[in-house]
Amino acid sequence: IWGEARRNRLQLPTYAFQRSRYFIEPGEGSAEASAEAMTRLEDMADWGYVAGWQPRYAETDPALSADPSKAAPESWLVFLDEVGLGADVAERLAAAGHTVTRVAAGDSFAKKAEDHYILPTEQGRAPFDALVSALTEADRVPTRVAHFWLVTEGERFRPGSSFHYRNVEHGFYSLMALGQALAEADLLGGMQVSVFTNGAARVAEEALPYPEKALILGPVGVIPREVPGTNWAWMDLDLPVAAPKQWRRSSRETGVGGLANAVVEELLAPPRSYRAALRAGKRYEQTFRSEPLPEAGAAFAQGGVYLITGGLGGIGQTLARDLVAEGAKVVLVGRTALPPREEWARVLHQTWPGDRVALA
């Protein structure tokens, strides 16, 4: 009520025995955090961590390693490699009583058999949606996925492409499309996806021939954080020396037959997300250890020339001012054109000081 408006005071009845309490009582924590977890490191030099590799056995029950048929039956989706490792693993899983659906890379989507599909890699997500739809209709929805498309021997790729881009298509893009298709169909929760590569990780001082394969760490690392209940694991393998091609009579003679046992053991482990590598029969898992940060050097070279894209935005201009103050030369690139130079005085006079064009 405003001003001189009339006010009437009313006596309201009280309810001495019908009171409601709305105070929020203090709750009790579900678990007390450990003292170590709550400790703050005051020195920023102690905030650094570095990745490393630690020897660690797979968490598979020894009884399952000796006899995979003792494992609870799962529905597997196996992406076959050109070397023969995936085919060998699929054969062993099927012999142990598991349901196995095989997927090979090809030029177009096709169903070769009830348990075998062809999937193109250069057509984006659509073929993966078609695969998930076909598996659902056939009552072969996978509970676990074994992806071997980045296990390679030699450097084969389709005409007009490159082996580098072949790895990007068969790795990063295929896993991203698969994850999106499964998630949209509400099938990804609770699923274990295991990705196998070779030449994508460096444990010691060995060569790193195909670093582009490590792009799979994008979907492998992010999807489990976005979809509750799903686990994504990655293992990098070192392929043994294969027999000359003219001497081979079966896929087991490509030199990867000995890896199949280790891979099956890996696949039958309890679901979890991790990164591992197999080197000369020894298994390693990636860990992170604390390591002091080095002394920070100069962020920018004195008198250097720096190009800032989006230079007319707030962050770009703030960074540019700091660089100019340190004696650097700055080139700002933006999508908003500056007015003609003869109008600069008028713009500065008529525009509020915080305008992005005036600041530039």
C-alpha cells in the first residue's frame, strides 16, 4: 500500500496447537571424506601430475581365463580387423557359448548373415544407426563391444584417401558414431566397450608410428562421463612378427594367434573404464603420479608478433593489451569490420567506452 492509502488492521485467530515447523534440520553426511582427500596443497609447484604405465594383471577370474565357457554368456558386437585378431577372438567367444555378431568395414551397409554385417566408414553416423536398428530387430542387442578396427598390419587404405585418415575414420569417427547411435537407442547404459589398437601408445622408448590412432581417447574418455553406467576401455597391443604372406594358410599364422588368449582374458574381466597396453606379453595400465611443476618461463617472447583470432572480443582484447604492454606486436582478426580510419574520432566520441569496436 503506497502513499496515503487507507490501512485497516485485522485481528487474525491464532492456532496454538497447529503450528508447522519449517526449519531445515542439519543433515548427516553419507560418508566422511578422508583427511588426505581434503588436504589442500598450498604450493602450486605440487599441483603437477604426469601419466605413466604400471605393470598390472587383468582382473579376470583365473577359472575364466582357463575356460571362457564358464563366463556368463554375453551378446558381443565385434568389429573385425584386417589382421585376423578380431576374427580369432570372435571364434573363441562363440565357441564358449556367447552370442557374437561380427562387423567388417566395407563400402556400403549390408547384412551378409544373421551374425555378420558390413559397415561403411566414410558415410558418417547413418550406417551405425542402421546397424543398431538391425540388431534390435534381430534380438541381438549387444551387451559388450570389442572394437579391433585400429589393429593394422601394413598401411592399406581406399583410393583417394590416406592411411592417416583411414585411421581417423575407423577409430575416432566410428566410435563417436557408435556411441551416439547406442545412446540414442537407450542401449549404451551398462555396456562395456573395449577398443584395441596397435602403434597408438608409447609405454617406454618404443616407436610411436600411428599417433592419430590415439584420437580414440576422445570418445573413450568422454562417453563414460556423459552416459552413466557405461564403461570404455582401451588396450594398445604390439603385434608379433608375422610369417611371410605367401607362407600363411590361416588367420592364426598371421602372428596374432598368440594375442587372442590375452585379449579374451581382457574382455572377460569385470566391466570398468581404463587404459592399458600389452608389451612382449606383459600388461601395463596407465596411471598418474605427482610430479613437481617446473619453474614458469616467460609466457611470450619480447618483441614477438602474435596473431589473435577473435581479437575484437573481450578475451582477445584483454590478451592483446597485456601483449602490447610487454612490448609485443599484435594483429587482431575478427568477423566485425572496423569503420574507415577517418571516422575513428567520431566513433570514439559518440560510442560508450566499453563498445568492442571502440576498444579495438
